Amino acid sequence: MTKQNTKQRISLRLPSNHPFLSIPQETRSDMAELLLFPVKAWLEIHVKLTAIETKLTQIESKTQPGSHETAQPKTNNAPEQEREIDIAAFLSVFDAD
């Protein structure tokens, strides 16, 4: 079995008149797994939502006024200079000789 497919055993204490104990002992494990499947799905959703909330909090903290980490685009510190493009030189690259 791969590590992902290994199963862990859990122990539960139930009252002697609990309905789950009326299930034959041979099928209790299968029944418990079937009953816990929706719980597993909800737990997976919970984990994903928690991760999303954490990321959202990080994004919010970066976009708050006065934040040291602002979401400003990084630019080169050199001042922008408008340059004239030599169109003839540019187009000469595409000339087939």
C-alpha cells in the first residue's frame, strides 16, 4: 500500500445501546467509512477555504494605506526618456537581401 492509501485506526467509546453497534461487526468498518465520506468532503472544503482566507488576509494587508508592502508595479529607477525611433533602421531588419 502506498502511504496515501494506508488507513489509520480510531477508537470510539459509544453507549452500549448506540444504533451503530447494531450493525454486524464485519461491516461496521465499511459502514463507518461510508458515513464519514461526507465529513471528509466538508473537511477538504474547510482546508481550502482556510487557505483562501489566509491568502486574502495577506493581500488585504498589502493593499492597506500605510502598508510597507504596497502593490505598486516595480519600475526602473532611471527616468523615462522619450526616444525617437529610426523607422528606416527598424524596417531594414525585415528587408530580405
